[in-house]
Amino acid sequence: MQIAILLYPGFTALDAIGPYQTLNPLPDAEVLFVAERAAPVTDDNGTLTLTPRKTLTEVPDPDIVVVPGGPPENVQPQMANPAVLDWLRAADAHTTWTTSVCTGSLLLAAAGFLKGRRATSHWLALDALQGLGAEPTGERVVFDGKYVTAAGVSSGIDMGLTLAGKIAGDPYAQGIQLMIEYDPQPPYDAGSPEKAPAELVEKFRSEESEEAEAAQA
Amino acid sequence: MQIAILLYPGFTALDAIGPYQTLNPLPDAEVLFVAERAAPVTDDNGTLTLTPRKTLTEVPDPDIVVVPGGPPENVQPQMANPAVLDWLRAADAHTTWTTSVCTGSLLLAAAGFLKGRRATSHWLALDALQGLGAEPTGERVVFDGKYVTAAGVSSGIDMGLTLAGKIAGDPYAQGIQLMIEYDPQPPYDAGSPEKAPAELVEKFRSEESEEAEAAQA
């Protein structure tokens, strides 16, 4: 079972690592970090540099595709990158599961996979997702057929575990959860726009709007 | 504020990325992945390869040290590696916080930091931690003075957020939580040995014992 995790300049690290850490222990899983070119790829902070195992052309038909997200300005170039879109479409013709974390769903939508489908994304990107023809939901992990989308950044852990259970059964997935000791105890209950202080939500929404306007100007 | 995350062959990816993703957004934070040598470092699955930004000698006095864990056979060589132990001890003389995730605490203990201190580790490594003179607790994130240790793998997210709150205040840390949408919804409640099915716990304990015996033989 080949699992390809797409890397591109400016991806968000935990988006990729959550699914990686939860899917890699699956029986017979071969996880491959893949990228357009055979060169190290740096994340959205310019801090973390990952080496892809293979180029896209070397992994034409993975069983599972995982597309991590990143800030809009990093995802948008990929939404117009024929090399990435063509690979996604060709791979998707064979996948068992095509998945994304965070704004990775915008890339799935750009490839044409999410038209009329229930899906999710980072909470700040739900409007953009709708603009691309998907039907955003407020759920953390959304299954629609073989398309699985997860909410922002850390939700890839929940997606990976859920998918692991569907693939290898509940006891196996529980074993993965136990070994990564995923018994979350966040010090705050501010992990969604519904739960976080309203002024924080408003602050990030304003910043996002300003950045979007600046990008269009 | 310089934050050094130690890389070594066979570390566990999420151990490093959880704190990275939660501490990097702190004001004036400069996160540096550091390693003994200036060469890419591969994780415990042989799948993920990270490029360190700096060598240990180039980062002598970080404000925060983060030591990720890994399987015992990967951590043990570092517990006897003078380059790593000497760096840890010299750095610790200046740090504001010295931290670990998972079996990274065994390395802190080997460096002599945890003698008589409350600390934690991966649930399968608590006996080993005690054997090194620490006082293991069942908590997920343990503060004892400036030493902060977290439980297995995924607990580094909770540790990072908790530390972010102490450094930059609760609202700032809540903002980090909101932006990584850390509103965990695991599909199972099997993330600790107290909560997981007993047969799973027993299975992993037996495997661990067998591996330990094989290593001693």
C-alpha cells in the first residue's frame, strides 16, 4: 500500500506529519514524501526542510494521496501548477483514498475532485473552498466517497487515525493511537472558531481579509 | 528567543514537529533544528529526512532546548554520545526552558538534569526514566523548575501550547491553538494505557520486553 504525501514550497509541517505518523504504522504501508522535483522542500516558516523520497513522475499510482495545506499564498501557486494538478488527477484515477489536511483541500478542489462534495478545510478557508464548488461542513474530518478532507493543521492526526481504522480495523488503529500516546489534553479550549475567544477569531479574520486584499492589489 | 530542536538518527517525527508547530509562532522566536553534523537526519521509520539548520557547536546557548524521543534503540546511542551530552549540559547552563517529548526525557536524564525531579516519558519508558533517577508521574506534561517533559509522541503539542502560554500569555497561546485548529477529536479513546483496551497494552508491553531482552543478549 503506497501512500504519497505531497510536498511543495511553503507547506505546513504538521499538516504532513500528522497523517504520516498515523498512517505509516499500517500493515504493508510504504509512505513516500513526493515533490515535483528531487530537491529538499522548505515549509511555510522557512525553517523545516524535508527531503522528498521520489518525484511525482516516479509515483504515478499511489493507493493513498495526502495533500497538506499551507498559507493561501503558498497553496495558490500549486492550484495553478500543471505538474501538480496533472499528477493529482492521474493518481486519483487509481487511488483508494484521496485526502487532504487544512488548505490542501483547495488543491483537491482545484483538481476538480470536490465539485458538489462535502468537504472541509482550515476554518479561514471554508469560503474559498465553497468558491471552488465544494460544500463545506463544520466537521473536523469529512468523508465523501473516497475523498477525505480534514480541518486545519492538527486535524490530520484525527484524519489519519480514522482512515487507519477503516483500512486496518479499529483495534489496529487504537494500537497506533496508544503508541503515539494520543490522549490530547490541550491547556485551552480555543481550537475552533466556535470555542476560541471571539476577539481572537475576529483578529485572524481581519488579518486574512487584509492579506487577501493585498494579494489582489 | 532561540529554540533549538535536537535531531539525531532515528528520532520520531511528530515528537519534534508538535513543539515546532506550537512554539515557532511565538514572538521573536527563532527555531533551529540542530544536529551533531551538518547533514540530513532520517527518522525512526527511515522515511522522513530533515535538514538541520545548524550543528550543535553553532548553537551553544539557545533559550529553549527541545529533545524529541525515538524508539529505545535509537535513543540509547545518544545517551552515550559525548557530543550530544556535552552540548546538552553546556546549553542547559543558559536555557530558560529545557524540554523533551517522549523518550527524549531519557536523554535529559542521562545528561543529569532529572535527578530527583518529577518528569514523564512515553508510557513504555517510565520504568527506564525511574531507573535514571527521575520521579515519573502519570501526567501528560510535567513541569519541574525549568525542566518540562511530555509523554509519548503527540503530547509535544500540548507541551508546546502550555509553554507558549507561560512565555507569551494565555491569549497568545490560544491564538496559536486556533490557527493550528487544535480541537482534537480522536476517533477512539485509546490514547493512554489507562484508556486503551487491556490486551493492546499487554501486547505492546510484551513486545517491548522482548526487544529489551534481545538487545541485552
